[in-house]
Amino acid sequence: MYKYVPVFFLLVLMVLWGCQSGPVNTQKNIELAMASVEQGLLPGLVIKGEENEGMSLEDRMAHYNVAGVSIAVLKDGAIHWAKGYGVADSAQGTMVDTNTLFQAGSISKPVAALAALRLVEEGKLDLDAPVNTYLKTWKIPAHQWSESNPVTLRHLLTHTGGLTVHGFPGYTYADTFPSIDAVLQGEGNTPAVFVDTEPGTNWRYSGGGYTIMEKVVEDVSGMPLEEYTQGYVLEPLGMTKSTYTQPLDKSFHKQASAAYDAQGQYYSGGWHNYPEQAAAGLWTTPQDLLRYAQGIQQAFAGNSFHVINQETTTAMLTKHNNDWGLGPSLMGSGDSLIFRHGGKNAGFSNVFLAFAKNEGDGLVVMTNSDQGTGLMQEVLRSASAYYGWGVAEPSQIDTVNISQTKQSAYAGDYVFSGEMKEMQGYQVKLQWEEGILKIEHPQSGEVNYLWPTSLTTFIDKNTGDQVDFSLSEQGEPNAFIFADFYPFAKK
């Protein structure tokens, strides 16, 4: 069972510490903020009639089998606090602190996008020119829209290029490490990257597209991505504890967190490596990612230009298809405009968001676990509640009871039945646990816990994901759609 921290306890802390005189950012006020976030974790959904009390970070780390967490908060344009929790590397006996490096996963993308945008600003790239005009040793294979609607840099940055390959699994320390050209040609552990939908017509997340962007930056700058980003992105932003070097240079190993699977088991070799650096290869800290946020906020306001100027930053934070900017995802508008991104590598789960306005707020949560996704969202909801951001408030749902007789009909093995090639053969297992339907993902190790809102609709109150069952002519569950996108059929 989860351990809940009564809301009145947090209120007492706020009253007692609120009586202290002095500046807003006194040590006691910072300690209050940390304690409130640490003890106020919230699920994504709450059941109507249940008391909505905060959960502790320590207990939720244990629940999700998360070994280590690192959190940093931006308040009024300055880093308010940062703190590490738990184990960084059990093999080395190191604990997480604010200097511990984590793999950023897909948060690598919006940071790497600054490299391309800087080259645009320098006149070396055009957002709307065919990227094949810049590519040298590899080019996007010809497709039926090659002449009428070629892929552009804008398409790559906004995931509208019609390109294949959603993401990358990485390589173990024992695997052969392929070149970027080999990855794009499908000679690594993922299929080849090519266009199968008309560019500019649909949004579809593509790590393959960002790998092409990486190749463009390298071919135009004449420098490997890790060198160009180090000199022209990371150092100007003050991201001194960050690197795109892959595999990670041994000089960083003592600072690096190991990766853990969904059961909390150590990944062989410590972690996976990613030749797809722009898409998934950044090693960093939450504080460094907030320095990226600060740089964007300052440039957007026209106050300081670390990497790109105000005009380019404004273009970056302009919504395209599916509310995507030139790198980050966007939400809200005006003073409430937020730029954000999630990140998921093998054994690492992270979230980043920041308000675009000058001297705005922001948050980064980095975890070293495959099951960190649920935890990081609970921390985000806790921070949003404490700081009054209004970005991640729990929703209320009504649940129904399903008799034990009917429960057995839902249980069993289900296999992916859609057309996505990378999902072919993907199986999940459904079973009941104390009236809650559990989906186990054997291939990734993740678990979803589902509350029934009807006989055919279930919701994961931690993530907000919905599962909709279809019934056979006999009224038996025989298939479902996960998160409105992924169809599964019962074996």
C-alpha cells in the first residue's frame, strides 16, 4: 500500500516556516519548497470520493523500483533548488547528487535543435530548403513527393517530414557501434529511415528525422555533432556538465548514473550507448537543462543571446502541427506559453518543462529507471501544485466494480495488431490485482495499472492512459486499443 502524507501536515509546515521573516529565498523557504514537493506527489487521476493526499517521493521510488532521482526547479528565472535522491550506481556504491549525469533521452532533441537553428541564423542553412541539398555522404531516398514536396529542416524539427523510425533502443557495451550513415541505412539495430507519408501533411514523432538533422549539422559545419554542440550550444549556455559524446568518455564515468530496468535491476555494462546523438545521446544534469531553459527565456525576451537571437527563438517557440515548435513541444500561449519535452532511453525516464516568459519557472526530473515515467509525472504534479503552475492537475474519475466472474475474461496475453513494423510481435499480459487490471510489458518491463470506468473503458490513473476494449459477439473482451493509438488482440 502507498503511504500518504496528510495535507494538514504540509499546511502546518507552511504556517510554521511562513512565520519566518527575511527574503523569499531563505534556506528555510527553500527547505519548505523541497519538503512540500517531496511529500506531495500526486497521481494523474483521482477517484471521486477518495481523499486526495500527497504521497512521499521515497515511497513512490520504492513502488516504481526507481533507484535514483534528480530534481531541479527554476523560479523567477533562477534555479531555486536542486537535489539528488537514492542510488546512482549500485556497482560503484555511488549516490545521486546534483552533479550526477543522466541520459536525457529525447530531451536531447530540443537542445540539439539549437545547433541547426544557429546554422540557420548564420545563413548556412535554410529552414525551408530541401535538406538533401545539404547532405553529402547520405541522402534521403527518393520518394513519390521528392520533387513536389521535399523534406526540409522545418519538417525535421517539427516531426512533420513523413519519416520512419520512432525511436532507438541503443547499444550495449558489447555491441558494434555503427556510424550515423549506417543507422540511417538500416544497418544498425533499427530499420532504414525513409519517407512513407507526404512531408508537411501529418505530425508523426520521428527519431529518424532528428538523426537526419544531426547529419545535416555535421555535413554543413564540418564537425562531429558532439564537437559542434560543445562549442556552440552547451558551453555558451553554461551547460558545463553536459556532453553529446557517444559512447560516453571514460572521464565522465564516475559522474554518470547507471541504468535500471523496471524491476530495479542493473543494466549490463551500466547503460546503453546511442550513436543517434541528436535524438537520444545527451548526458546532462537537471541543473544544466534549466540553464538551457534560462537561455531560451532570455533570448525570447531579447535580453541575452547565448546561442540564437530573439527572432530565431520566437520562430522556435511558434506552434506548428500538433503544437510542436522547432525542437520542443509547446503548450499554452502568451505569458503561459510553455516549452517542454520528455525523454526515455533504456533505463532512464525524464521530463522537462519551462515557461517561455522572461524570468519564468521550470522543472526537470531525471530518473535512472524504466519505471521512472510514472514517478516523474507524480513529481511534476506535486511541483505544479506547490508553485501554482496549473500544468498538471489530477483529473477526477468515477469507477465501477467488475465482478470476479467477469474479471477472468479480460485476463490473458494480447499481441499488437497494428501496422507499425517496429511493434510487430509486441505482446502484453493482462491480469487482475485487488480489483485493478494490470498490463505487463515483458519487452520493456513497464507496468500499467488500470481502473475500470465501465465494462469496456479502463484508465491508468498514474499516467492518464486510457484502454478501450472491444467485445466479441458473446460479450467477451477480445481486443483493446491502448492510448487511442496502439491496437492489441487477444491470443
